[in-house]
Amino acid sequence: MAIILFLLLGLFVGIFGTLVGIGGGLICVPVFIFFMSDGGIYPYFHTAAQITGTSLFVVLANAVSGTLAYIRQKRVFFRAAVPFAAATLPGAFMGSYIVNSFSAPQLDLYYGLFMLCMACIMFWNTTHKPPADIHEIPEGFQFSQWIGVVSSFGVGFISSIFGIGGGVIHVPLMIYLLGFPVHVATATSHFVLACSSAFGVVSHFLLDHIIWLPAICIATGAAIGAQIGAKISQKTKSKVILGLLSLAMFALGIRLILLGSTH
């Protein structure tokens, strides 16, 4: 039964994460904290590092699968994706070591605060009209590579600490700060996610942070779901989804902060 539930969770993570370009860690980490840590229904995780390491493994499977689908659709803007991905690597390496010093209540508190910030950003996104909903980079498109590279370092750092991938930061940044079309930002973010999460997973693996049964089962479902999500994204606008997700993240963030602050 646990394996079936893991596969279904992974399927949902893959579809939803790929659809809005967030990698899926925003779903996995709260589920792991509430239902799969000590005292939960399936107590697989005993440390904060195990939660983030396992979540990042799922993010990797989702991101690789989604990226392959987006490359086939020719929506990944490699001129930005490659330098952005390279900039995330040192940040991801640093984050995987820092998270080892977190206790479970600290992870609850910090992750709750992080989710509140991301909820506000995503809600702001839903109230501001994004650039034209096109699927290709316009001819002669220019962007600030310096801003993209510097922010990507921070994305890699946060990604590895919280086990979420960095799409929830990268996608709004590319759309609203760098001027990317929505669908291109989502696809390019997935390529960056694949690279940064791969580096972070190696670090977490070497530090023995990954719990393999849920990791493999959820990752398998996520890889399948990512292919479905990439197809759905061609016909879907993410504004309503992001609005609902921001409200859910806000409520969950408040609960995590209360949970972490009472320990």
C-alpha cells in the first residue's frame, strides 16, 4: 500500500511540478514532514537532511523527465539555461552541507518562512499580467545574463537546503525580471532544475541523506507525471493554478511556522 501511495504522490508531483515549472519539492517536503517523519503514518524520515535529500532526488527525476519533453518541444532557451545551470552548482553544494546542521523543528520553521515568502511572490504573479503567452523566444531577445547568473547561485543554495528545486524562484524571476515568455521560462527552469538537483543529489548521496524506498517509488511516478505535465502545459495557462497554489502555500507555511516554533 505504501508503494502505491508513493507512486501516486510521484505522479501528482510530476504533473503539477512540470505544469508550473516548480520541480515538485514544494509538494514533497510538506508531505514528508507531516506524514512520513517521526510520529507520522509512514515514519521513514528521522532527520531534516533525510527529508531534503530524498525530496531533491524526486525533484531530479521530475526535472530530467520534464526537460527531455521540453527539449523535444524546442522550448528550452539554452543560451540562458547553460550559464544559469552552471551558476547553481556551487550554491547547491554549499546548501547540502549546511542543511546537515538543521534539526527537524528548525526545518519546519525555516521552511514555513520560506513558503510564506514564495506564496507572496506567486500571489503577486497572479495579479500582474505576464508577458505574451508564446512558446518561443522572440527573434533578437535580450536579457541580463549577469542578473540571471547571480540569482541562479542563490537558487542552487536554497534548492539544496530545502530540497525543493529552484523553479518557484527561477520561473517568476525569468518572467518578470528578465522578460522571458511564460512557457519558455518554465521549460528553461526545468533544464536548470535538472542540473542543479543532480549536483545536490550527489552531495546528499555522499552524506547518506537519501531514504531509497520512498525516493525511488515517488521518483518513478514523478518521471511519468512529468511527461503528462509537459503535454498539458502546451494547452494550459498557469495563472489560476499558481493562485491556488499560493494560497495553499501560505496556509501551510503558517502551520509549519507554528509547528517549528512550539518545539
